[in-house]
Amino acid sequence: MLLALVIPGAPGDAGPADAATHRIIIPLANFALPPASLGCRGAAPAAGGATTIPITVSRIHMQVAATVNVCVSGSGPFPFVIDTGAAQSVVVSSLARRLRLKVQGRPEVFEGVDCTGTSRTVVMPAWSVAGLPLQPQTVSAANIPGFGGRGQPLGLIGSDVWSRFGAIRVDFARGALVVPGPEGPPITTGIGSASGSTAVPPASLVNGRPQAVVPMTVESALGEVVITVPLRVGGHSETFAPDTGSSQTVIDSGTAMALHLRATNVAARQTTVCSYVTIPLVSSGPWSVAGQPLRRQLIGSINLGAVQLAGFSGLLGSDAMSQFGSVVFDYSGGLMVFGAG
């Protein structure tokens, strides 16, 4: 099941007005992709045995997206979205066919936001991210709106992959992703096993004093990995999924109403894993993570419905996380560290 939203809307753009509702509709935006000229290389050794991977961070007004080059059996590079909100990595069906990836099992139906889609399990053989080798594994092959075309991403690298490194640092400010060491085995912990109360993130990922540290719950089952963290929104404690694949933060519409978040006359055209949608934007009001205030901004409001399988009420997007410059996702220790770079 795909839990991530992939949101290329740009709430700062001056979109066309909807005459019937007097709403300003923000059009879809095309984020920058990693240069193909980099090929299947770029990963470099860093201090403490870490490896630094170059990524492309694209900002369109308040929207932020991060992508990286992926190569498969020497072919590529193919641009993939760095997507901590994806429980399982995804390759678009057209690329899976082009690479002749081996198919396992029958098609499966997954649920997104007000939509359903069909995926196939395929075997990703020898592959790499910016030259850093990745272990062969199974991923999903699916058609995703806004993916697979010219100038569009061709897949998502989710938490199923990143969690195998134990922890990662996504450095939005420097355009880099850092892993503390080689890829390890899949996480085998159960639901809610990581509390983060006594954990310490790898020293190679934390430089200086972090701005905020928050416990991160890690759920792992059947090869999928889901992460959630607590936030304070409007004085209430809510659970959000930290989702670098969402360029915009999203909150469940029912939760937004219960918290009395102020509606606006702005909506954004966006994509989910299986649909194009127009999402109303609301004001975040005062909100914070681990006592650290977040910048007040417009966030999407939509009925998350079936994708609330992990019990969360929103997706913390790259727009909010990038405010800190960098974020560490410590899967092994159950911590999320903001401003660690």
C-alpha cells in the first residue's frame, strides 16, 4: 500500500480564478530533476564512514521537492523522488516494462486519496542511487499521475530502502542525502517498536546542536516501513507522517475542521498516487514540533480516508521540514532530528 502523497502544487503561484467559487486555483508545477549528465555516479565518502549522495532540491515558492538519480543494471540514470512517506518503493510501470523487471504474483489494488489503483510486484535487480549500490529487492510497479512522462520522475525511493541504512540525513540546504554506512538488512521490528527515549542518532549525521528532536514511531510489516511523529497543531497533539515525497504539508479535512483551521479562497491542483485532485488550502495557524514553532503557512486539507492506516492525521511535507535546513530520520533509534546539519 502506498501511503505517500506526491504533491507538485505550488501555493505561491498566481493561478486562474474559478469563477463559480471565486477560488484561486494553483496549477501543477514541474520540479527540477537531477542532471542526466551525472550518470550513475556522484556518491562520495564523508567523515565517520558516511556516504554523501547528491540530490536535486527544487523550490517553487513554498513547495519543495527532492529527487535523485537511480540506475538499474547499468541503465539510467532515472530520476526518482526521495519519499520517506512511501512505505514501499515504486517504479513506474512503463520503466518496469522497459527494463524487463521480473514480475511476481498477481496485480494488487491499492487505495489512495479518493481513488484506487493497481500495482504489480517486480524484482529490482542490481541497482544504485547516485552510484551507491543498493541490494536487490522487490518494489511496486504502478502508474502514478505526473510520473513517467518527459521531464517527470520515474519512481519513488521509500522508507523500505532508506530504513536499511539505519538512518539518513536529508540536507535540503546543501542538496545532499547522507547515510552513515552501508545498507543493512530490512527492518524487522513490529508496530510502534521504536520510542526514541534513549536513542542517539549516528554522530556522522549530526553536526552541531539540533533545533528539535522528536520521537519517531517506526512500523514495519511485509517489507513496508511507515514512520510517524507527534506535532502540535492549534494547541492539540496530532500524529503526522514525515513525507519528503509531499512537497506540501497536508492535513485531514475532518481534523482541520475539528481544530478550526481557517479556510482560504485558495486551492491547489495536485496529484496523489492514483489521481489528480484540487485541494483546498487552509491556514496552519500556530503549530510546532518538539516545542519548536513552525512557520505559519498554507497547508492542504483533504479527506485522507483509507490512507490513514497508520493512524495519522496528516503528512508533514518537505515544505515544512526544509525550514530546518536538514532533517535526520533515525529508523533504528526511533528519532527525527531537525536542523542537524
